[in-house]
Amino acid sequence: MKIFVDENVPKITVTELREKGHDVIDIRGTLEQGIADDMIWLKAQEEKCLLITTDKGFTVHREETHYGILIIRLKHPNRLKIHHSVMRAMRKYTERDWPGLMVVMRDSVLSTWKSHNQK
């Protein structure tokens, strides 16, 4: 599966996702590092990627056609907690589930939203 990770997703997560066979786009260390959220959204859509982030601002795109949005929202986040939340979501949903699906992983619950605009 193609995945675009925002800069706030730990490198250990990127490594593990790649080890599991995913094609992960990570813009850290590139000229695009630090680009605005609207550009991140456009790039993830152009590349047909699931977007993984900790930025709740991406919820505004939930009704748009997209390839999946995974948002990690923890009260006291750290690299390991974010990593475990991402991996838990990746175990729960398959590649076929993600198009049009937005998942918000919180400390004890998760919220989902399925876009009605998917093709």
C-alpha cells in the first residue's frame, strides 16, 4: 500500500511500515520538508496514498474523495505511543478498507468516518 507520512510520524514507524512491504513517502530530509498542510494533502492525493499524521486539521477533508486518513490524537504523545497507535490501526484495517476512510486513534477509543464521495 502507498502511504504518505507527515513529519510528525516517528521514523521507527516509517521503518516498520517499509519492512511490512508498504511504499512509504517520507519528506523528512528532502526539499519538501516543512511544506504546508494543504501541500501535504495535495501530494498524498496525487500519489494516491493513505495519509498518516498527528494533525487534526486534516479532518476537514473527510467528505472529499481520498485514499485514507489516519490521525493519531493522544493526550501525552511520544514516539512510541504514536508508533503503537499507527501499527494498531494498520492491523485493524486492510488496504481495501482505507479509501474514503478517516480513522482518529485516541488513547482509549478510535473514531471512524467513511466518506460518501468515494468512487
